Amino acid sequence: MKQPFIGRFAPSPTGPLHAGSLVAALASYLDARWHDGAWLVRIEDIDEGRSVPGAAEGILELLDALGMHADGEIVWQSRRKHLYQAAAERILDNTYPCGCNRREIADSRLGFAPDGAAIYAGTCRHGLPPGREMRSLRVRVPETGLDEISFTDRFAGQVTQHLAHDSGDFLLKRADGFWAYQLAVVVDDAGQGVTDVVRGADLLDSTPRQIYLQHLLGVPTPRYLHVPVVRNDNGEKLSKQTGALAVTAGDESAAVAALVQSARFLDLDLDLAQAPPRSRDDFWQAAIPAWGRLLARRAAAWPTRLAAAAD
């Protein structure tokens, strides 16, 4: 019997959807539709201090205007804190309180993780130093030699990380009281039954930490596919901080133009010169099979690693 396919798009409402975020949304939507699966939308507003009022609603309205409709209710992380608390309690033996502040962590770091985070030196690993109180909660990663996490990304191929060396003991709950992204995303993907995660390559280096948490919690590991990130002229990842402009879809023409721009970035062969899409329906009719062809090209580039994941 064919297994269910459930994908998702999980934007953070720190501002309006920009071209970089739209690429991730488009890829995840096409992947679900090509596989005749479900596509969910989750608002990742666990960091409530960074959420911009009205941004989530604007993102949802834009997705609808682009013809990207979620299959099910919208999930909001800010309403699921009790689930993150329960998950942390399940792995209590693998966590410990940390009393270090940001300056101390920076001064004692062992280096930087691939995603730029400071690698924690383990100061509180064996107990809080005298006179210290808990500021945050960390998960204890395995010792060197037992810390390898490997997975096959459907675009990037084989990825291997050694947690003790590459990330160190990482945060589950931050000093400001918010649950960390790594825990929230694992709990939510498992709770929603997500089988396939498609997102930007800037999150590729976070995946081994998430897989480790999945192992601790005893939940399934989804298949992963990380698409290239859109960058500005200075080579910086496109974001609100780097001046990314909001995507607009005030009419059908604008919606089609935004979708076509993202499709070009993903290298989808839509045969635009022969028959440019005039409507959203035209675009989706061309884009969904084009995504299938892109997956086939990627699978051919990684014949032994990606064949099963691209089915």
C-alpha cells in the first residue's frame, strides 16, 4: 500500500514573504503536489519577540493569492508550548540546566557550528557551578565517536555531522524563556505526521541536531530536501535584514510573475519561451510536472543515494 506523503511550509512571521521564502514555499508545494500528497502550513512564531503583528495573516493571504492552498488547518507554534514542554520532559535524562550568559558562551566557545552558532564548551554539563542559577536548558549530545549523524538529502546528497565536534550541547529552551527552534520543529513535524521536509539550504546544517532529537523522542525522521537560498548582489542570504522586498500578488499577472521568478531560480524547465503561463492555472499545470523532471535530474546526479528518496 502506498504510504501517505505529507509536506509542509513553515514560515516565521518576522515580516512579509519575500522572494527567498517564496522559493521554499514553491518547492515544498510542488513536491507535495507531484507526489499526490498533502501540503500543510505552519506558522513558526515560537519566538514571539520577533513576530511582527499582521505578518502571519499577510503570508497566508499571499499564499492563497498565489494559488497555494493548505490541506488542513493552519498550526501556530505559539499555541503549542505545552507540547514542547511535554517533549522536553520525556528526554529529561538527556538534558541539563545551563547557567552561562551569552558573553560567557562566546568567550569560552570551542568554535562555530556550520550554521554560525557558537559551539558550547560544556561548562555546565556536569552540574551548575556554585552560585549559578539555571538560565537555559541544553541537550547533551553523545561523546566523540558516538556522535555521528548521517542522512541523505534529496538535493544535496549525503550529509554527515559529528555533533560533539560540530554543534556541541545545543539549546532546547533559551534564556528568554522561549523554546528553541530545534525542539519545536521536531515536535511539530512528528505531531503533524510530516513525511517530507522541503526548505532552504540555510537549514541544512540544523538537520543533524533535529535528527538526534527525533531519535531521543522516538519519532520518525522525515525525508529532507534543501533547495538553494536566494542571495542578493552582495552574496548575502535574502532576508528582511538584507533588504528583501515583499512579494506582491495584487492581481493575477503579478501572481504569475512572482511564481515564474521563483520557478526560474529553482531551474524548472517550464518552456516559458514557447508557452508563457497567462494564469495561475497555466503555471501550476506546467510547474508540477517540471518539478518531477527536476527531481529526476537530481536523482540521476546521485544514482545510489537519491533513487529511493525521489520515488
